[in-house]
Amino acid sequence: MTGRERILKALRGEQPDRVPMTLRMWKFLRRHYGHVEDPLERDLLAHDEFGTDVWFYGPSPPLP
């Protein structure tokens, strides 16, 4: 099951196979793991603790 399928299933009130990672969960993770500087490490800790999808916001190229 993909992350998108998990979120859609949860929005329908059904049970996904594991907890989906929402797009705004980074705010919670930043507070919950305040001692961790690296965002990827926070996502990996959340995966281990909550079973969420790993979601990494990578840098994007500048738009013209």
C-alpha cells in the first residue's frame, strides 16, 4: 500500500495497514524530537516509534 492509499483509506474512515505520514506532520515531529537537528533523522525516528511512512522533503531546483 502506498502512502497516498493509506491517507485516502484513513480519510474514508477505514483502517490502513500502518499510520500514514501527513504533509504537515513535520511541525509535530520538530516539537516531539526537538533535540534532533536533521529532518531525515526525525522522520526515521517517527517511523521507528509510530510506524509512519518515511517522508523526506528534499531541496528542489530553483524555478525560472
